[in-house]
Amino acid sequence: MSSHFDPIGQKVEQLDSKATTKDTNGEPVDDNDDERLVEQIESLCMNCHKNGTTRLLLTAIPYFREIILMSFQCDECGFQNNEIQAANELQAKGARYELRLFDMADFERQVVKSDTATVKFIELDVEVPPGRGQLTNIEGLLSTVIDDLESNQGARREQQPEVAAKVQDIIDKGRAMLAGTAFPFRVAIDDPAGNSFIAPDPRDGVGKWEKREYLRTSDQNEMLGLADTRSSITTGLGEPEDNVVSEQVYQFPSHCPGCMHPCTTNMKMVDIPHFRQVVLMNTSCDDCGYKSNDVKTGGEIPKLGKKITLRVKSNIDLARDILKSESCALECPELHLSVNPGTLGGRFTTVEGLLTNVRDDLKSQIFETGTGHDGLSEGEKTRWTEFFEDLDKAVAGEREFSIILADPLAASYVQSLADDPGQPDEQMTVEEYERTEEEEEDLGLKDMKTENYAEDAEGAKEGEAAA
């Protein structure tokens, strides 16, 4: 593989020959809608301060969204510069992508890094702050980081030899990763604007590729130029939380995460038989049309996680109630479907409804496709077509499959159809398991102290007084 991946230049070069020209009024001469229009603008070269050419192309990333490719070239000094910008508005939520690389093929995953995104190679302990937007792949992203570190090593060795030695360790580890001798390792992209992307693959299992959406903080909204939401918000419940009545809908004011305008959040507490109380949350904005539904579970943290396996055989099983908490991973092995914790948030619905949510989310949010998308191989098209055909058959009850909920907080639930609540359901197995070290770390439980914390606080005060 080449470590100098330049898809921006390639796309512009490929489409430049098909581009229509504009007349003096800025209108295209050719009416052929299938041809993309490459804008050419004479602009100043920041290297030699003479005039070069900037070319702009509006295109779409398969399964993502539209972006603007910008390619600058100066014929005088040979300077070149490529970058991207999002062609549409900020998303309602921020997004964090994480990919775990296992083999050389994973280096070819396409990456969109917007100018508001932070990139981190976790095992390398290297973070790239927000900056120039890029359209590249994992190999190109890592190669750029290593090349940038290596370019200043000469000066570091002379001025800061200790720092240079530590940087060299990072460079050597990065080169080992690029050579394929340091698998597995992870790369993460965190973008509060929600306009970055790491391409998925339908063959990815649980833990390989994940996307998590999140509500932006006030500081992130301020960084993006959005309204500040740090003003206090009252609950509007008008009574203490202890007096909240089950099945009654409460409303309180909030701010829409999409447009920052005031909106209303509805809350309802529901008792799930043979399980626990959960809180259903719904937010709807009349200004921009944003809608969200979420489920919150409470109670103490159990000592063990819980894994629920259900064999879905008929439409009766598709109608079972199911609660998937935020901490729960979902997997359907026969459908090659995996949903990482946090991806869909909390959902209280039916098995059919959950699969429909997953399918619609994949098609409309994660994979926003449209006409004219290029860059997708025939093999990828075939894999995704087969994946969605299997998922459609499962939603329609035309094939059997199993659904597995693995929840380290044991906060998920599947309705049992046994005649006696105390008897096991023949199509469902429930087992408890010890949480892994990684799960404990992700949930923040390793640093959580729930016993004798008052004594520790008193000891700390005495230590400060003695000092």
C-alpha cells in the first residue's frame, strides 16, 4: 500500500475532465445533471505569493454525506494543498468514532476528518488537535502523524535530546503499526460538529467499529459558534422527585441540541413487570423538527453483568417487549449485526421495533446515501445489499435468528412468554457474568468508591491541617 493517499486530488482529477464550464453569469453551459461541476478559482499561493489555482468540487461520501473538496496547485513553485469542508450544517449531536485495526486491510478504511475533529491513536498515545479537514484513509492519517513528528527530530535532538528520545519511541511504534507488526490497535475521531466519519464494514463484529453520538457541552457549543446553554433550567415538575407518579407524563423546558432554541422534554416513569422502574424521555423541537427518544434506568450497580439470548422464531417473538439500556451491546450473529453500547441510546420497544430502529438508523443516519455517490466498490455494494435484505426478512418475520443483549450493568430486559413468571422461557437464556477490566474502566467503576468515603474525606482534611 502507498502511504501517500490523496483522494482529494484523485477525485478532482477524475471529474475535472467531465466538468461543465460556466458562462459569464456563472451558469453551467451543459445541462447534463450527471456531470459534476469543478469550480476553478485563481488564488494567491501562500508559498511564493504568486497566483495559483484552487479547484472546488461538491461530492458525496458513500454512506455519509456531502462534502466540498478543495485542491490548490501553484504552477510557479509546485506547491500543493488539499483539504475538505462539510457541505451541510452542523449535526444535532457530536459524534465519536472508534475503529480497532486487526489486519492490513483495515488501513484502507476511508476517513473524513472535519476541521473541528480530534484524532487519537490510543495505543500510540498521540492526539491530533482540530485543524485542517482531510479526506484520507487510516494509513494516510497515521503516515501524516508520523511524518510530521519525524520532520522536526533533527532540531529536537540538538535542543531537547530527552524529548527527542521519547518522540522517537512514538515514531518507531507508529512505523511498526504501518508495517503491520503491532496489531491490534485503535484509532478514534471525536467531532463535536458530527461531520467526521470512519467507514464501517458489514462484516465488523462487536467491538471493531463503533459510533457514539453525544450532546455537546456548553464549551463545545461556544467553540462551534452556537448559542450558550449554560443558563439554569428548572425541572418544572413542581414537586419533589420522590412524588413522581408512575404512568403520568411530566414536562419541563430544555434546549434543542440541534438549533439551540427552547423546546419541551416529556418524561414518564413506567413499571416493567418482573424488572424495575424506568424513565422514558422524549424531546421534540417545533423549530427544526429534531426528535429524540431515550430510556433511563436507575437503581444500584449490580456486582455482575447480565447476558440475555433470545431465539426469535415467529411474529410472536417479534412482539416481545425489550429494553436495551445505554450500556448494552446487541448482537444478531445470523444477521451479521452488531450494535455497540451507546450507539442507539436506551430503547424500550419490541424486538421488531428495535430491529427497525437499527435498520432505519443505519440507512438514514449512519449511511445517508443519495444518487450519484461514487467511490463504492461493487463488492461493498453487494455486501451491504445482502446485509439489508437479511435484516428486512428478519423484521418481516420471514427467517429465524437469535438476539443477544450483553449488559455489564444488567439494566436490559426481554419479556418472557413462560406461563409462570418463575419458570424459564424455552427460547430465552439469561446468564450472569463477571465484568471485564475494560468494561469496569469504561463505566468508571474502577475509580468509584462507595464505602468508607466519609472516613477518607476526614483523613484528607486532617492531612491538610497537619501540613
